[in-house]
Amino acid sequence: QKEVEQNSGPLSVPEGAIASLNCTYSDRGSQSFFWYRQYSGKSPELIMFIYSNGDKEDGRFTAQLNKASQYVSLLIRDSQPSDSATYLCAVNTPMFSGGYNKLIFGAGTRLAVHP
Amino acid sequence: EAGVAQSPRYKIIEKRQSVAFWCNPISGHATLYWYQQILGQGPKLLIQFQNNGVVDDSQLPKDRFSAERLKGVDSTLKIQPAKLEDSAVYLCASSVRTGVTGELFFGEGSRLTVL
């Protein structure tokens, strides 16, 4: 079982619609959860992070976390063509020793927003 | 504030040759990461440094890959000898700390092609 799983897509949505991206993780000890956006040929950039159950909103983006179900999602409202990118779910997982954490990425979901 | 610097941006080598990548993190960032991103996949953590000590290298192919972070600042990642499957983008990232809200800042990446 992969540590962080995402549907690879592509997820195609019309401009102005809501895009829903999902992610599941395997380690129940995971503490915080991140969504990164990666444009083609570019490096990942952080969009949002969440570490409490429930919803967290930032502009057009809403992150949702359900630790009991080990499920994280990202909603993008009023999707724009400029949102077309790969969205990477990343999970901050504690290491066995030393008190450190490491960030494990999923394979990403490719989102295409068409006019 | 200067971002994470990486070089070279592109490198083409033949299999069994060696290559080295360099990374200079954001000033003051204690944690440095090297990720490998193969086309179509998410970033895979190769090694994580806290200051100049290694906190995780569990996925580093130690028979061919090595990395060091001298004086807790710059880092180099070396591959010797390279294999075809090492073709990927090598991403360096840094963060202030590895805590719950550890946001990673990525460099532009070093794209390696092994022929």
C-alpha cells in the first residue's frame, strides 16, 4: 500500500466549476497535511496546509481533513484555466526516532480547467 | 529573500558516468531535503539533513548515491555510477524546521538525463 495515494487524473472541469481533489494516507501518526501545486516543468509550491479535522479556507481554496478516515481533500472554487496544474498531496509523517518528521508526497492529480 | 539555488539546471550523461548536483538553501533554514522526481510521479525523498546531520536516508540508493551537507549550509548530491533509471529531476528543498508546520521551499531542480 502506498503511503499517500491520489487519483492521477486528468481531472477535467469547465471554467467556473468546483474542482475536487482527493488524497488518502496510510500512517495514522501523520500530523499535518499539505497541498502543493506544480506547473509543468516547474517546482512544487505550497498552496495550503491543514492539521486539524474539518475545513480550512483560503480564498478559492478549501482543504478538508478527516483523520478517522485518513482522508484529505482540496476544493478549488471558481476554477480558472490558470489552475491547470498537477496537485500534490503531501503528508507530514513522524520518523521512528529523533523527533523529526518527513514529508511524503503522493503521485499527484493532474487538473485541466477548460474555458 | 533569495530562494533555494540549485545547479546545474540540466545535465546529460551516459550510463556509468558520474554527476554531482549542488544546492544552497535559504539562509537560516536548518533542514535540507533532496527529492527525486521521475516524470509522472510525485517527489520521492532521498535524504533529509537537519543542520549537517542526516535524519533520514532510508530511500537513498547508497551503493551509487551519496550526499553531504558541510557546515550545515550547502549540500551536494552525487551519483556514481549513473543508471538509466536515475533520469529524473532532482529537487532540493529547505525549511526552517521539520515541525508540524514545516513548509518546504523548493529550488528549480536539476534535470538529469542518463543515456
